[in-house]
Amino acid sequence: MPLPQKTLIRAALRLHERLRQFRTRSPDVILPISAWEQCRRLARKEQRAHARGWDQAALFLRDSLVIAVRSLQMDVDRLCTFADRPESGALLSPGEIFRELRALEREFDDVTCDLKAETLSVTTEPIVLDDYGFGAFEIKLCWGRLDKHDCYEVIAVEPNYPGSRSDVTHPHVQNNQLCEGDATEPIRRAIAEGRLSDFFLVVTQTLGTYNASSPYVPLGRWSGTTVSCADCGYDMDEDDSYYCERCDVSVCSECNRCCTQCCWCHCTSCSRTCEACGSDVCRRCIALCQDCSHPFCERCLHDGRCAECRSLPDPATNQTDAATPCAEARDADAAVHPAGVGEALVPA
Amino acid sequence: MQILYINNDGGGFADHIDVADGTTVRALFEQRIGGKPVNYLIRVNRQPAPADYVLQPGDRVSFTPTKIEGA
């Protein structure tokens, strides 16, 4: 149903006034300090996790850091865009803006205008990317804050969240904010000049395009049938993954390990290596030598001690373990054999 | 004659340009964009227009790619 002409005329006049104010005023320079601090915090935590051998935690923190850096990059890009705000394009007249509003009704089925809230919204057709359906999106332009970088929102009408994230409704939309990428400049210029039909069309086409190189969540991980290796991050089908019995994560065939003692599968984070024989042992089967505290499998420990520690003299008795070759060699040269008088059977 | 030409591919610039009388939308597209028209939303005065539409003075012509990569 078309909007009343009176509403459109008022909206056109108010939009024109807001745009005129926006163009004549210097933009607030808002440095992305909080986004930077977030990146610093995550980087510090990741380093600490690595230093403590918490590989699983480090991997999770790395993923979070990547997202935080992308968000920071977005903020910096916006700052650059506002710093280079285009002045060359002329602002459309109120009459032209009125025609822009009428054109929206031809392009989109659902156009709403709230004069009190100072918002103008259109609803797209359902968005489908590579056979993944995301439903329709409402693109809401808030003309009361055209000078802010978040002057519009992209809101999923019926959100289809990926399994792991409730803040992402589209591969390139997080918290109702579109990561504009190649659309950044056309969007900024269209808004600055009042070319509303261009603005909404560009946003719509961006929603309809999948950029596999930098989504918030890749399409392959959207429905949860694809899992990421907990060790190397490789994306694989769930049926091709291995399950670490120790920490309940999935790993790929390359990162999968098999304990030589209990024969259970485990990830590289749960894997330990016997210092004596080099065999793969899980963290539950590995044991530490009670003297040197180095890790060994059960075959390479005797009475809780490794071969090297058993060969060293006991500080209390100054004796070594009699079972060791070194101890036997020393005993052979003694005047009296410590174990007793040697005897041999002599035939009658 | 002068028209308003809007290229939403790349910078999103809107400029008044001179075109020869009798220039069609198809001809302008080939001059300015090239490639396949099916990969663009082509609007004249904010409405879809046939490729053989002859441009008039003061027309507003926009080319918007159908694929624009977000980040």
C-alpha cells in the first residue's frame, strides 16, 4: 500500500534538512578506542593461553581475536570514509528526494516511514546465498543520525542464526550492522547526496552476495553439519571428523592421535610423547617420573622412575638401583660380592 | 545533452555528463561500464528501462551491480 503523499512530502523535507545539516557540519571524529582495547585484551589472553599450553583455549581466543580485528578494521574504514567525505555530489532537492521515496515503493514491496522516529524502512525479498535461505531483511535508515556510522540497520525479519552465534543473521551482518566491504563508498555517497533508492538498492545487492573470503560465519558452518578441527581449524564434514575421548572435541584425520596404551583417539592438545621411546600417549595414560618429572609411558617407568633416574646414585644410600647395568658392572669388581658368596654346582 | 550518470560500481559517483543526442541506454552502458548488462540493475529516472531507450536531456541513469561483496 503506497504511503500517503503528505507523509512522503514531510519525510522528504525533513530528510533534506537533515542532509543539509550533515553536509555542512564537520563530522565527529570517533576513534575506535574500545574496539582496539578489545583486540589488545584478546591478544594478551591468547598469548597467556599459549604459554600455559592451553591450546584449545588459545584456538578459541584466536577466532575471537580475528572477529575483533575485523570489527576494528570496519571502524577504521568508516573513519577514513568520513575523513574523506565526498563534497562533489550535489544534494538532491526536496522534490528529488520525494521522487526517490516514490521510487522505493516501486522497487520494494514494503516501505514504511515513521516521521516521529525519523526512520525509513524497506523490506527485501528473501535472501538466498548458495542454497542457504536467510529470509527477508528490513533495511532501516535512521535519518536522525545520518552523521553516525551506524545510521542504518539491517534486521532479519525471521532470523536464521548459525549454530554458534546469535549475533550473526547473515554471513556479512553482525548485530544488525552490515559489513559493507565494496559497498562502503557507494553507500556513503548515496546517503550524503540523498539518493535513497541507490542506497537501499546497494545494501540489498550486498545482502544478496556471498563473499567467501571474509564472512562472520562461513556458509559451510551455518547449519552445523560442518565442524572445525579443534586443533588446526580445518572445516570438515562431521562424518569425517574424529572425536577426542579426553576433551570432547572434534579433530581432523591429520590431527587425530591414538594412545599406544589405552588405544583411544585424542587431539594433539591431549597428546603427550614418552621421552624415552617417543610413543604417542594420551594425557590420562602419561605419567611423570617421580624424580625428574618428565613424561613417560608405563613401559618406560619402573616403580615410578625412568631408566635414567634409576641409574643415578640414591643420595641417601649412595647406591644405585641393583637392576641397572651400571650397578652390576661396578659390583663385579668388588673384593666381596655384596649379594653373598658366589657358589657354583659341582658334579659329584 | 546533459544527463545525471550514477555508477554504483566502485566509488558510487554521481556526475552530470555530456552524451550525444540519440544515445541509448545500451550504448551508454557499453561506453561507461562494458561487461554484461545482466550483471547490473539499470535504472532510468529510477525505473527499469529497455536497452533501446533513447536518453533525454536531464535523465537520471544509474548502474548498480547485482553482486557487491561485503566483508
